[in-house]
Amino acid sequence: MSAIIKLVLPSQHLDQLNSPTSDMPISLGQLEQTSPASLSRAELVSLFESATEDYIGFIDVPQLSQANLDQLQDFDLSQLQAGVCLLPFSDAEPLIQSYQTLPPLAAALSMNPLSHAVILIRKTDFLSLNNLPDSPELIWQALILLAKQKVLFQLIKTRNPLTLKSSPLCNLPALAPTAPGPERKWLLDQLRSYDPQQDLPSIGSTADAAALKAGLLCLHDYLDESHEYSQSVQSQGRHRAGDYWHHIMHRREPDYSNAKYWSRAVGYHPLHDELPTAVEPLFEQYESIPQVASWKPQLVQNKRWLLNAFVDCCQECENTGDPELNAFARQVQWREMLLLLQKTSLDAVSI
């Protein structure tokens, strides 16, 4: 028997959509809030407690259309086999790669899936959470806690994924961030308590396991905490991932000369060969912007990514404040950090 899903949407979205008939696999529920991210703890718990459906679904995109809803209605519900199911948007390759490569809890900690996918949470699993704390990012926090409880996550790639824009630029990490505010303390607590040795299926390199934690902290702008872990594994690990995270941490401080010191300490890393391909779509996107296009021959030479050239690019972003170059560099950094997180995880379990 197929699962039953209720997809909850803000009321202003519902007004623009046709109500599904009773024989449709997905029904719609109304939120008074403008976004599911705005739900309080009491509201979210009440939503699950009152539900008669097996799963509650969340999607946080203002441009959801009738065509998008029709796509979801064609989804085969018999595929649902986990407590949390993620249906990625068409451009959500970073999320897909993270959930395919990282261990479950690290994947949940790496990014908020609400920006990249439809999230389906099984009622019984959500209600198993005891004393869910309140926070400004409650659904993401609930997903992290479910991953800590070893609830199974399922990534579902459909033949016809939703063509929705994910991860707007404003949500990407800054090149030189300020310290996260107190509203993110809940995330810092989760990152501090994260134990890679409990999350990874096996440990082949304890240095790379420590570097994985350094990477998660760096990804979310906790630079001092990240520095503590990366420095503890200096010159260690299969590809010196700790030194690479040390390099990124200093680049983001920003301390550009120190960042270049640590790029030399890294030596060769497989990302040097992989980043040119990963970043090529961005070069194509910005090819008509001279201040961005001029960086391509500096960043990629002999099909290899040059870490110190990207340090110079970030420094130019700071010096000029050019919005196009800054947007390009932030997207490059996002790809770099996610790929490095995945490589660090793989190195940690390699024998």
C-alpha cells in the first residue's frame, strides 16, 4: 500500500493552485506562515500530531506553479521507504552529491535541504523526537536530530525533477564571513557534538575524520573552531585535507598570505584536477562579464586549478567590491568546499 502525503504550503501559494481531487496521491495543507521555515516548534509539532497522513511534505519556493504540482502528483509513492525522503530540484546537484557521498549525519549538517528539495518526513519518525528545541531553522534542525537517531534518509531522483531554482546566492557562505550570530547557536552545538567516528561506517584515517569536522565547521563560518581541528592534523591524512581546510579558513578570515602558506603545505590534492570541470558551468554563465572571464586563464592552467590564484581572486573581490566577481567567487567557493568535504569523508574511510 502506498504512503499518503500532505504537502503543506503557505496560503498565498494555495490560492494559485487547483485543489487536488480525492484520488490524487498528494493532498495539500495550508500554512498561515509565509514559509515552512517560519514554523515555531509548537506549530510544527501540532502539524504532525494532527496529521492523518503518513508523511508531511515541505517545499520552500515562492514560484511553485501548477505544473510543478502536477509533476509531484505523477510521483510514484511506492518508492517511499525511509523516514525522511528528499526529492531534489533539477539544479540541486550539490545536494545530490552530498547525500550520495557523505555519511548521513554529515550530509544533514552540510546544508539545509529546504533550499534544494521537497522534504517528506514520516509522521511516526518526527514524533519520536523528544524535546525538539525551538530555533529559527526548525525543519533543518529536526532533520539533523533524525539523522542522529539513525532514521533512514532516502534520496529520490525522479525522471522529471521539479524545475525550481535552488540555493539562492544570498544563502551561500560569504567569502569573508562575520561570526555567526546567537540565532545559529543550535547549529554550533550540533557541530561541536558531531563525532565522525560515530557517523562514518569505518575509520581508515583518524586525521581525515578530524578534518571532516574541521570542514563542517568551516562551511558554516565557525572559523576559529575549524582552525582548532585542522591544525590538530597538520601534514596528516591521505591528501592532507586538514591543511586544505586550514588554507580555506585563512582565506576566509581573510588572511591571504597565510592562506597561500597553507596551500603550499597541501601540495597536490585531487581537487586540483576536479575543480576546473566543476567550475566550468560558472565560467560559461559569466563568460560575457569581462571582470569574471579574465580570471579563467589565471585560475585554470594546464587543466589544473590553482589555489593561490583563487586567493588572489577573493582578495580582488574584497578590494573592488565588484558584485559580479563576488557572486562568481562565492559559487566557486561553495562547490570547492562541498567537494572537499566529500573527498575528506572518502579519505577518512579509505584503508
